[in-house]
Amino acid sequence: MSTPLVEIDGDEMTRIIWKEIKDILILPYVDLKSEYYDLSLPERDRTSDAVTVEAARAAKRLGVAVKCATITPNRQRVEEYGLHEMWKSPNATIRAELDGTVFRTPVTVKNIKPAVSGWKKPITVARHAFGDIYKASELRTAGGGRAELVFTADSGEKTSLEIAKLEGPGVLQGQFNKESSIRSFAHSCFRYALSAGEDLWFSTKDTISKQYDQTFKLIFEEIFENCYRADFEKAGLKYFYTLIDDAVARVIRSEGGFIWALKNYDGDVMSDMISTAFGSLAMMTSVLVSPDGKFEYEAAHGTVTKHYYRRLKGEKTSTNPIATVFAWTGALRKRGELDGTCELCAFADRLEKACIDTVESGVMTGDLTPLAEGPAEKVDTETFLAAVASKL
Ligand code: NAP
Ligand code: MG
């Protein structure tokens, strides 16, 4: 390694696995250079969450980060950890700093067939990770009245639209997005498609949402025409827009092997559908890509709390480390690509192959055994990691 990567540690079961992966699969083979940030909940609380902001800035500065799953505190966690505040989701802080888009891709193995028999290659979901219902204002009314959408421009000029006349109690929601964020989303998607060598699909409900969703569609079209059409043609790739209903039908009938870009809520829901249909959440990798080409790799799953509590009682668990290993290999490979250190890229390829070969040889964690065809021996996490190390 020549340039360090940003290493962001986390919580619970994934924190335990993090250390094991490093000790067993990384440090014996890689002269690891990393800037380490501890985002465990106690440390975030101790630093009033400053450590999260520092980690996000480091990711921006160094360009490649690998992150362990972290707890997003809720009321119960505030009590459990005696927190001073219900700190924000670290992922939201990092996403905001990098202005990035999240790409999720399943790790596929031959002995686990996707629920959709026609899928031959992984499908990557690109989720716009800003705005819409995630930053909406909502109101439940006690009685009837008139609901309006009002915009006051910086100049002071007001525009208002009637939403509805309610003759009794109802619910209201105001959501927004920013053109700058939609543009960043589009650039991240087109760049990622070029770097992955896959077609890009994008879908919204523009037939119904003639301003909101239509804006997304038009911005994507404009950016494609102005910035990426030539590169896509040279690479033999396609950009394809279709209505979300049509996209759902086409995705199911497809062979896979493309990137499906979706608005925030659609991406949230569809990525769970895609990951489940490919097998296990524990096999889903995730990378946050900023429009200016910074990368943060992680597993799509959380801190696997239930397994952690069993571990605290002294039990062995069969927690699948594959998505976390692939977060490391993704980051090491990207660092290698950017620095021109091809041994690092080759190591990442070999470590991924060792994981896949281990599962294909019939040795796997408990989340996979019910899904596998042919021999499937359930082993605990440490036995699985040792099996991967011996393949490696
Ligand atoms: P989770 O950690 O993803 O786990 C949910 C369930 O999925 C587990 O109980 C387990 O099922 C299965 N599972 C997930 N990953 C697995 C793995 N690697 N190996 C085997 N099974 C796996 O979600 P959660 O329990 O809802 O959330 C736990 C914590 O994670 C929360 O505090 C949440 O805030 C946080 N979280 C963080 C991130 C992130 O940092 N990116 C993302 C999501 C959630 P069984 O119990 O049936 O075995
Ligand atoms: Mg979700």
C-alpha cells in the first residue's frame, strides 16, 4: 500500500468480526496503511459525535474508506448505553459529507440460486440517498381545512398551490429534493456504470409525478446527453429510462448484470427485495460513491445485535462475515487501482475468490445453509474465517 485508507470501526457483532477479519485475513498479507476512526457508540458519545464528522472528512480527503456497521441510536439505545443524546445515524453524516449515492450489489455463489431463476448475474441497486420522504414534514390534522403548498422565493415572491380541501381529519406531507443533489446522483450513477462496465437503468413514477419525478428524469437525460453518451457508446453500454412499474417487470424477467438507479424510497425498498431474492442480507455489499469519485465501502447489514447478545453470554455464533470481507476487498482494490499498486488489487481478488470457493465447497454460516443446494455444513464464524484463510 502507498496511500492509507480510512478505517472506520463500529459496534457489536460486526466489531468483533472486524477485528477477526483483520487479524486472520488482512494483516498477515497486507502491509496495511490506515487512518483509524472508532465510531463505536461509546466513542461517538464521548466525543459528542465529532469522531463521525472527522471520519467523514478523512474519507473525503483520502478518497477510500472501509466502514464497519454501527448502531443508529434510538430511545432504547440511549438507555442501554446511557447516551447524552440520540446521535444521528453515522451513515447519514458520512453520506451528507460525501454527497454520495449508495450502490448495493449481492455476492453470488453457484450453490445458492436466486429466487428469480432467470437471474444469471448480480443486480446493483443505486439508491439516491438524499431527501424525499426521509426529509419530509408531516402533519396529521385534527379536523377539516384547506391544505396549501407555499414557496417563498429568496426575492420574497410567493407561489402557492392548493393541495386539497379536507372536509374532515387527514394527513399531509411536504417533501423536497435539491437539483444539486439530483445532479450528483446522476453523475455518480453514470460514472459507476462506466467503471463497472454495466448498463444503467433509471426509473421513477414520472407519469403521475409530473413535476417532481419528471425533474429527476430530465436531469438524468440532460447529464447523459451532455457528459456521458460518447463514453457509454465507446464502452458499448446503454442508459435506459423507464417507468418504475415497467422496470419492476423487466428486472424480474432480466438476466441481471446491470445497475438500477432509484429514488430514495424506491431504492430503500427495492434493495431489500433484490438482496432477499439473491439470498441473504449478509451477502449484500454496499459502496457510497461521491460525484467526484470518493468511495466508502461497507456491508449492507447492521451490527447483528441478536448474535452479539448470544456472544456476550459465551455462545459461539454463526455470523456471516462475507459482506464485511467484501467491504475490505472493495476498499483495498480501489486503493490499489488509484495508486497503481496491482499486487493489492490481486490480493483483493484472491480474498474474494477464497470466500466464494469456501461457500461453494459446502462450508458456510447458518444464514446460508437453508438456501444452499448440495452439501452445506454450518460452521461458526471463526471456523468459517479459518476455512477462508486456508483457501487463501
Ligand atoms: P441487522 O444487524 O442487519 O440484523 C438483522 C438480522 O439479519 C439478524 O438478526 C440476523 O438474523 C440477520 N443477519 C444480518 N446480518 C447477518 C450476518 N452477517 N450473518 C448472519 N445473519 C445476519 O439489523 P438489525 O438487527 O435491525 O439492526 C441492528 C443494529 O444495526 C441497529 O442498532 C441498527 O441501527 C444498526 N444498523 C446499522 C447499519 C449500518 O451501519 N450500515 C445498517 C442497518 C442497521 P437472525 O437473527 O435470524 O440470525
Ligand atoms: Mg431499508
